Amino acid sequence: TLKGQPPQKVVDLSQQILDLNMLELKELMDILKDKLGIQDSAMMPMGMPMAAAPMPGAPAAAAGGADSAGAAPEAKAEKTDFEVKLESFNAPDKLKVIKEVRAITGLGLKESKEMVEGAPQVVKAGVPKDEAEKFKKQLEDAGGKVSLE
């Protein structure tokens, strides 16, 4: 019912989602992306264009051009997406590491602090190698020990 009051089930679900903290929301997003077949590139932060992000269920040609051009990247199948994982951090540099985690993830201060204190934690997933290396350098310069997976 788009015009009237939503069903109570939907209202209850929305309240449960609003009660989640940022880490729980990230887990929910990961589950939904997996179940719905949404690629990380389609989940861009607000305000960023989604230029080449194919919609789930869209024909392959719409996602990237001709069949021969689309087959080459698939055949490569080497590691193209990386996870930036904060393994640990130097205690005196904790605030600098939190600041960098916050800048990289877009999380709030509390959620960034929880992520850093919960190390080892994946800070950013599904990023290209050059971006992952940039994030790794930022975190290491701030005092974190980082791995790329």
C-alpha cells in the first residue's frame, strides 16, 4: 500500500534496522548484497556516480559492451578486488588510526573506534589493488598494521 500506512511487518522491520549499529548495518548490507547479487561497485556512497554498475539481472551486453570485450576481463579471474584488513595498531597512534578508518569507510566516530578496537577487522572490501594499497599506506602511516587479502 503505497498511499496508506505500511504493513506493521514493514514498520517493525524498519525499526529493527534503525536500531542496528554501523557494524551490524555493514553485516546486513553484505548479506543483502550477497543474496540479491549486487556487486560492490553498485553500492557507491551517496553523491558518487554509478557509471558502469550493472543492475542485477541486466543483460551482459548492457553491463560492458560487446561479448568479446566482456569475456577478456572474466577470463583473467586473478585477484582484482581486495580487502584492506587492519590487523593491529600502535596504542599511542590509536586516534590517528581511528581518523584514517573514519576517512576510508565514511563511518561515524563511534563506529570507527569500535572497528579499530576490534582489530583484526576488514576496513574496506572489494576495492581495486591500487586503491587498497593507498588505504594500506594511509593506515600504516597512521600507526596501523595492515594486510591486503
